[in-house]
Amino acid sequence: MDIKTKHNIGDAVWFLDDYRAQCCKITGVDVQVLGTSKPFVQYRFCVFPPVKEEHVFKSKEELIKYISK
């Protein structure tokens, strides 16, 4: 089984933490697969709680575009 993630360990990404935009490097990736369902991916950071893959973005502009929908 191949599992592809949007980001890799060491990538600097943007996400919301306590309603504030944060930029941080990914220190770990958690993947959970149950049966034939879509893999659940979370990214880990040194000083922030894990964040779901769908809430992590490559740029601040992508994050702003997502939250302004």
C-alpha cells in the first residue's frame, strides 16, 4: 500500500492555532488506515498540537483563501 501525503517532515507549513495563523516545520506524520477507508493523516510540530492534513497549507495565502470561503 502506498500512502501519499501533501507535505513531508521538515516542510514549513501554515495552519491555525487558537485562531492565529502559524508557520512551523513538520516534525512528524501520523497515518491511520482503517479497512478500505481513506487514510487519516495528521502532522506533528514541536510546539503545537497535531493538525489534520486538510487544515495544513503550503503558504499563508492558501490558508487565508481557505478560511475566507
